[in-house]
Amino acid sequence: MSHALIAGTLRSADRRLPSWPSTLHPMTAESTAADTSKSPDQRRARWMALAQAGDRRTYEKLLAESVALIRAVAWRKGVAHDHLDDVVQETLITIHRVRHTFDPGRSYDAWVTAIASRRAIDALRGHGRRVRRELHDDFALDSHPDLHDASAATESLQRARQLHAAIAELPPGQREAIEQLGLRERSLSEVAELTGRKSGALKVNLHRAIKALRGRFHGDS
């Protein structure tokens, strides 16, 4: 994520948040030199303190340096590679919104990790809801037709029963993945902790399960 995109994210967030403090405290050569004696986490904590005081340039530099940490947290939580930037942007917006709550005496990295973890879980749960909608669209799962149309209601119930029966016949790993991630809308990290399986294996099993069900009901390759 480039500096330009970070600046754009902040501008977008600023339209919804209180204005940036008017007092600026730009980094000086002395303060920059002082950072060399600190750990990266301590340096970032001090940069956030400067940002809280109104130093926007330092703040943007801090956010740029935080991107790798946020991406690593999201990846460990099981967020797909093509969704990592979404989690990064949502995390940056959250940091921007709650930056005044950070205590410079504490770990900046731990604070950001906690925020990124929550945004990653939100993204994974959103993925679970999308999978459920996909199942609903493809297989009429839990559909609610007009109850006055008895034939439509009977047909819908029959399709739902056929789908659940087909899920029950899937290999155990695939069945577990689609039930937990798709039907119950749990996040990858939650299912990984519950089952002891790795997030990558769960994602593979989920996609294989959907492919198998499509092939059975629609003849898709």
C-alpha cells in the first residue's frame, strides 16, 4: 500500500471524523536521531505520540510502516491474499478513528495487532456470509417461497433436503468446512481453533465442497 493510498485513506476518514489538530510538531533531526536508540516498537509508539500532538507527516510515515504488520496479522488470521488490502484499509481507518486512545507508554505493535485482528475477523465473517449467500443462490438453501404456492413450497423443501443430504455425503473435511464456514458463518480462525485444522486446509476443503456440490446439482466442472 503506497503513501498516496494511505493519504487517500486518511482524507476519506477525515471527512467523517473531527478535523486534524491545528498544532503541528514536525520531527526534528534531534528527535529522529533519538529514535535510533529505541526498538522499532518504541519508535512507532513515539511517532504515534507525535501524531496525537498533530504531526501529520510523522503520522503518515507511521501508518506506512504499520502496513506490513497489519498484513501479517490478517494473513495469520486466514484472510485470503486478495482481501488483505481491504483489511489493511479498514484497520488504518480504525487506527485513525481511535488514535487518541493510544497510550504512548504501551506497545504500539500490540495495540495495532489487536485492531488488525478484529478487522480480519470481521472480514472472515463477511466471507462466511458470502459463502452462505452463494449456497442459497446456487441450491435454494433455506429459501422461503410464497406459502400459498404449495407446489413451490414442496419443491423448495425438497431441494433443501437434497442439499443437506449431499453435504452429509461429502468427505469429512469438506463437510466440516462447509458446515462451519458456510452454514454457521464462523470465521476461519474460529473453525481452526475449534477443529485443530489449519486455515489453509479449511479454505481448500471449502472450495472443494462447493465445487463438488455444484457438479452434483448443476453439472458444473
